[in-house]
Amino acid sequence: MACRLTGLSRSAYRRTLKADTVADPDAAARLAFHAAVHDAAPVPADLDGEALVATVDVPGVTLVPNADELHRLSDTAISSPVDVVRAAARLISVGVRAVIATRGVDGMIAVSADGVWSAALEHPLAGNPTGAGDAAAAAIMANLAGATEVDWPVLLRDAVATSAAAVVRPVAGEFDAAIR
């Protein structure tokens, strides 16, 4: 599988969080983020709704929004890669460590104070997109978990490949390791 990739940089990450919106959407985020802030550990967050909004004020957080979530967070219309970078830069200016924007068949864009990187499949794969974003988030978190430095091209390539491996499966929650 061919993957288009641009950029190179390094940052430090040690802890991850994946949560869905719950009855009290801030509860899980508050607990994990307080622990991370206490340990000075950056937190990658794949959240939605009020839990996602609450994470913007957490020092060192790495957000993993899709285009709609990025629009809600930044109040910036998202219709191009330039819009993604502009919206992410606004969030970084208020303390977010990095933004990894998922863009469906258009791949992903990572933005930090150190630079901008992107990755996408050369040709979109047909299949069931349900769960592809969760697969990408899992790959991001696996790459960031315990890392002292992040290799953004490797992270993005792995996340895009894992997402694609989920798309080719008929059932959400599965992925094809041979595709990945």
C-alpha cells in the first residue's frame, strides 16, 4: 500500500487517553488530565462534544479531531488543508501541544509548534468507513504511548495504514493486518 507523506519533527509524549462522550463528558477527561498535568505528561485525546472542548485548556494535550470537531473547537471553517493548519495553529497558540486532524479519505494532518506533516493513501480504498477513525486513533495512541520522542511521519503513516486496514473489513472494529 502506498502512502503519501510530508514533513519531519520530534516532540515528547508519555501518556494516552481515549474516551467516548459519557453522561458527564468531563469526568474521565478531568481525572486523566489532572493526573497527566501532575506528572507533566502530554495527553493525546480522541474525544467529542464537551469533553473535547474541555481538553483545550489542558497543558500539553494533543487533540485528534475530525474536520467538524476542529471547526467547533477553533470556530474556523474547514474546507482545505490550509484551513486545517490555520485552525490547528489557533489551538496551539492557546497551549495545545499538537493537533492531528483526521480527514477521512484525504488522510491526516499533524500540526505542532515545530511544523506540519501530512499522510494519505495514494488511492482511497472501498469499504466500510465505520470504525476507521477509531482505528486511526488507536494507532496514534500506540505510537505516542511511552514515547520520549515522536516520529511524526511514522505515526501518520501507521495511523493512515491502520485506518485503511479497518475500511476494507465489513464489520466495524476489525482490521485486515495484511493490508496494514
